[in-house]
Amino acid sequence: MQSNNEKATYDLSDDGHSISIKGWQISFKKTHILESQTMDMLESSIGITMPEMVFGHNFVSFKHVEGGGKELRFSAEPALKAVAKEPWLQVSIADEWTSKAKSSQSVEFSKDVHNFDWTYWNTCAGCMYDGDGSREQQQSVSRLAGSSESEDKLDVALLTSPAHPIVFYNEVPLFHDELHDHGDARLDVKFRVTPAYWYALQRFFLRVDGQILRSFESRVFHRFGDSSLLHITEEKQCTTQEAIKALGGGDTAAESLLNPDLAIRSMPTCSSSTWKVLM
């Protein structure tokens, strides 16, 4: 399919999973969770118990085909590799928690030690690959390879302008775990493409019921014609009670915490960083 848009001609693949626009190939895969055998292999390789649902075949890719083939990619495996081998949040529950069996016991804080971070907290920002498909070395998982500090700001006016219609978009899950009915830990990627720019948001969202909310967001923005990407990371955190109070209190506010998009609004920013990545 080809657009006759005067601002940007683009080609959309027949299956609707890829678009070519202004020197970029932007694609995604959105399919089922990993099969048990593949899950076991991944668990053995990384060394932690896997989340209940791992969409290991899913990805979102932004490849600069006219700029040497450099690529930004979001997928589950790098984020799972960034999960700590020791928990930052200590809990005491039945042994079934660690073995991923069902437990009806409540969560209580203690000095109990598990062999991995059962909340799957991570600050993976995505990965950069060079033209031959090799992953570029990162200074930290929360900072894209080849980045430098920047004082640039996200162009909110451009992002919200109706003058730039969305021509390609989706939301892709990477992994999800309900913490045995004690909360929610999920990693997802949203993206959109217009004739003027592309924009991606990868978010890890954590809710431990009755205790804490925490999130890490990695936003990447590119205006077509620019020679760089703008990368912004933001970490948020608060207690459950602080979030409920910020949302006005009551049952309605408490229910809002079940929706990451609503819960995020109640959470104060702990830290943020802005980077520029030359392409």
C-alpha cells in the first residue's frame, strides 16, 4: 500500500506489520507467549524464574536503512537479563511463591531472601544494533548505546498536533506477571508513526498490592530529517496509599491503580534523564 501524502510517501507491508517511510523501516511482531520448551531454555540461560507470560517473539524495531542500517529494538530478553539476581523488595510468603505455585497467603515484609527479584524490576531502555546486526555496547542498561547528555526537550506540541495524522501504530506486550495475585509486573511498548516523526514508549510498570507502585519509562523520539534520536528516561515511585490519595481517595481511586495508564498519573517522578543518539 502506498500513500499519496505530499509530506511523506510511505509503503505499508501487506500484513500491516511494517512500514517504510523517509529512509526508515519500522516494524513489529505481536504473537503468542513462548512455548514451554523455549521458556525453559530462556530461564536456564538467564538464571531467573520467568514471568507467567513472556512474549519472547514480540519486538518493535526502528531501522535507519538509509543511514547505514543502525537499528533501535525493543524486546523481552534484554529486559529480563537486566532483572537483578537478588530482590530489592523483601517479602515473606509461602515457599510456593518462589516456585510459582499458587498461594493464598498475604504479603508481609521481612528479611526473607529469594534467588531473584520476583518483581522483575528493570531499567532496560531498549537496544541499539549496528548495520551488520551486532548489538552495540551500552554504558548502562538504562542508556542507549552511543548516547550523550542533552538539554533538548520533547516537542509536545508536535506530538499532539492534529496536523500530523498517525499512519502506523500499535501496542506490543513483552512480558507480564501477576505476582501470584499480589500485584502486576508488565513490560509493554507503544509506538506511532506520522509523516513528520516516529515516537516510541517502552514502559515497565510494577504494582505490589497494598505496598508500592513503581515504573520506568524509556521514550524515544525522531523527527524525520534530523540526524539524531531524542531519548528520555523517567522513573516514578510511591506507596499505594500515596497513589490513592493523589487520585482523590476512595474505591474509585483504588480501582484506578489496576490501570497502568491511570496509575502513572498519581506517581511522582524520582529521576529523569535526557540523551541524544546520533544516527
